[in-house]
Amino acid sequence: MVDFPRIQFFIASILTFFTLYLIVKKWKWYDSFIAIGLAIGLVVNGFYLINYTPIVPVEVPWANDETEDEDTFSLLVTNVKMSNKNAQPLLDIVNKKEPDLILAMEVNQWWGEKLSELDRSAHSPSFRFSPFQEKSFSTKGLRQKPRF
């Protein structure tokens, strides 16, 4: 939940720590308590943030560009958002990139009709549009006692 603003928390803790150091002339017990809390926040957030720095090595090696065309395929994943009624930019991208496989999420009947145009204009004879068909399933019998 708090993974996204960690860099902001880290920077705010540093700024607050130095501001506290400059402002406080005579340290009281609560000033030390605040400084210790900020230091703990710096350590915790730094523990997570260090993984995104060049200090920590990359766990997954980069793929090299020396691959055969027959060993690869292209995949286009898109979330079209049902309320979006502008299909032409997606159709242009598909025609430009010519992917081997397209996965479109949040499609409805309108998007199904627009994407079926790819069936007619496909560059590959093996291209087929297959819209998701909603099916209703019965839950009858799912609450039976397990048999051991």
C-alpha cells in the first residue's frame, strides 16, 4: 500500500531531519524521539529503495538481441476500457506493429465488432478474432462436504 510513495517519504524524512537539526538548539527528550523516528523511517524506506539503485545487481539478465525470427513472437496487450469509443488508434497500432497475438481486456459488444475488422484485414491467414463469451455457471453442488 505504501510502496509507491517511498521515495517521497525518504526525501521528506531527510529534509525534516536536517530541518530539525538546524532549528533545535537545545535538544530535549522529545526532539531525540523525533530524530530517532526519522532515522528509523530513513532506514526502512532505504531498505526498500536500495533495490532500485545500481548498487544492487539486476536479478534477471537482459535478453540479447541475437534471436532468430522463428523463435520469437510478438504480443500486444491492451486495455481498451469499455467506455472508450475510439477504436481507430488501436487499429492503427495493430496494423503498424502486426503482432502475432493480441490480448484486449475490457471489451464489450461494440469493441468486439470493431476488433472483428481485424479479421477481414489480417495480414496473416491464421489470424482469427475470438471474443470472450460470457457464460453463467451453476453453483449447485459446490457446497458439498469434501470426501476424504
